[in-house]
Amino acid sequence: MKRLLIIGKRGGILHWYEDVLLAAGNDAAGFSLTHHNMLARLAGHAMGKNHARVRKMIRDGLAQAIRQHQPELILIVDLFYLEPAINQLLIESGIATAQWIGDRFEDRLARNTGIKDFYFTDTGLIPLAERIGLSGRYLPLAATLPEMALPAWETRSNEILFIGAPSAGRVALIEQISHPILVIGPGWPALNNPAARTINRRISIKKTRRLYAQHKFVLNIMNESNVVNGLPQRCFDATMHGACLLMNSTPDTPLNFEEGKEIFIFRAPSDIAKITHDDSAASAIATRGREKSEQAHTFRMRIAQIIAGSGENVPEHSPS
């Protein structure tokens, strides 16, 4: 591993910054633009995070982190429209800087001129980047290895699990599933489905991953508002924790998992009953899905791909 400085947002829903920093190992340092020290955090609460003094404190803190750690590569995790002073600092540092982006973005991303390499978790974002004069490579999300041994398949709950925010498409699909299903997340309406029960609250990523390990089936329904072709974090976390992933396919799906072998693809809600009533087939899919994620979809592997691709001409749509 090269000496890395990871820049991100601490405390995000996906835990992306923390997972990348952990995977990067002891030779990496982290700098959170939101909580890099208590003084800047208190100043942000008191004066507002966009106050000139707060922005200067963050810029100066990052400059100090660069001087102290002397990284060979700076990796910005998640979507940031860099402050001009931060962007200029990166340019002046002369250090190769990459940005790994997971959401749709506005044209102002082109102002991040201090970034040498862009990586996108969704192949559908690459044409959007090219439209504003940026080139990028496909780098899907990943998972962190489980903290503890996974429960045996036979001991897991047979209830399908879905953790996420509601959308019109998600509500409509879940209301058509006849198998028992547990839905967790804030803002869910009352569902017109006697097989569904809801817990209307947000839960931590740590709790989410524990639940994935406790259920046989995890449902993924694409959120049409922020996905073009890609796979969300849920797909990698669920398979890594030994669940049988049930999902509707996207163009990026075959770049990451083999349909029918490592994940179960449904075309209609009625398809889900085919796998929930075939325990041996579901167990086999879960096992192969976990093996695939362990072998190809860890954050440490993604970091290695970024390091290997730094300054090289890597195919934009290559599978992981």
C-alpha cells in the first residue's frame, strides 16, 4: 500500500469514509471535512459550516495533515464539490489525488480541478462526467469483512429483510410480496400487505450488518432517484454477511455478480416465492455470493485498484 490520506465525511449513513480508512491500514491517515477536530466542529455549530473562519480552519487543518503525513496519494471518498481554497491546496501540494463518487452530481463537479483521477460507483455516471469534460473509471462499492463468525444458515430468520428509505417504487413492490418481510427505515407509510411489518426508525450501519447476518434473505430494490446503472452498498454488505440477495437487475449487476449463482434476480414480485420456498437453492446462492464478495468486493481490494490505476489508462467499464 502507498501512504494514503483519506478525506471524507465522518458519520455518514453508509460509513463509507470509515470503511475505506479501516481498509487502508495503519499506514493511512484520515481527515474528516465535517469532524476533523472538536474546535472546528464547535465553530461550525456556532457560526455555521460555511462561515469564512470555519472554512479557513478546515483548510488549515487539511494543510497540516498533508504536511504531517506526507501522503503519496490522496483519496477523497464520496461526493464533494471542493471549496476553492481546498481545491487550490490540493493543486499546490503536487500529490496525486483521486475522488471516488457514488451519487449523481451537478456540473460544478468540473471545478474540482485538483482531482487527477475520478472513480464512479455507477457506470451510468461516467457519461455524465464526460459531458462536463471529465473522464472517469468504474469502481463499484464494496464491503467490510464481518467482525464475527457468521451464524449458520439454519439458524437464520426466514423473514425477508429490507433496510432503506421508502420510495414509490419500493412501496409498490413490497406490497406485492406474499412472503413475510421486515422493513426498517424512517418515513415508511402503513403498508397494504399483511405479510409486511415495519420498524420506522434509522439504524446504524453496524446494526444493519448484524441484521444481514441474521436473515436468510435480504431484498434490494433500486432507488430510482439516485441509481442509474449501479449497485448500492446493500448488495455488497448483504452478500458479505451470508444472506441470499434478492434484487432487480441493473446494467452493472453482471459486472459484479453472476445471476442465479451468486444472487437471485427477480423480474416480478411473484418470482421471489421461487427462491424463498427452495431453501437448499437459497443457501447455495448465499454461500457463493459470500465467497464472491470475500474474493472480489472488499474495500481493501478497491483501494488497491485505485493505487494500481493511479496514472494508468485503466478501462472505464472493466468488471471488478
